[in-house]
Amino acid sequence: MNWIAIANYLSANWLEIAGTVITVLGIWLTTRRLLICWPVVLAADVIYLIVFYRARLYSDALLQVFFLVFTLYGWWHWWRGVCAEGEMRVVPLSARGWLGGLVAGAVGAVLLGWLMTRMGAALPHLDAALTSYSLVASWWQARKHTAN
């Protein structure tokens, strides 16, 4: 093993590594239904916004802006639920909610794919689909649905 190469890699990519660790922590806290998950996820969103912007991955950076908005909304929505009910209650997603999310994700994927094709993006349709359905899942998480 070349310890110098490992040290150089860690030094050059410390922010992305920190983002990964913080994201995993945020996911774990979310599964525990702890309100503290939201500021942790918010920190990860900001870190990845910086990482993607520095790498000139502007579409991914823009996605992080949406994640920031969803994270703030989710934090507020969960906090309101805890204040009203005294606990974090997660609810299943209705069939209508599933269908609405799948349709919204598909429409978003087509529209964003079209836009990214016109902008000359690499893998525009695959990236658009992942982005669109990531936003649907973020909405479901913020609304306390088990489907996310």
C-alpha cells in the first residue's frame, strides 16, 4: 500500500469524504425518527453543493439547492408534527400518492432530459430521471412517508 498516495487522496477529497460521512449519519438519524437528522442532512446538502460547484457539475449543484429547500421544509414539517403530536409519526403513502409521485417523476424526467439534451449534457435522460425521482423521494421524506 502506498500510504503517501492514500494521504494525498484523503487530503484532496476531504470535503467529499466528510459529506459522505455526514450523509450516512443523517440517514441513520432519519431512520431513528430523530428531529436532529434535519440539521445534519442540511450540513451534508451544503457540503455537496460546494463539492459539485467546485467540480463545475452545475446540474448536481442545482439539485443540492432543491435538496436544501426540501430539507428546510422537512425540518419544519417534522418539527410541527412533533410539537402537535408529541412524537414523530411516519405514515404510509397512499396509492394515489404513489401514482402521483411516479407520474411527477416521469414528467420531470422527460422535461429535464429534453432540457439537458439541448444543453449538451452527458447522459441527459438517465441523469434527468435520477434527478427527478430524487426530488420525488425527498418530498416523500419531508412529508413523513415510509415510501422514501
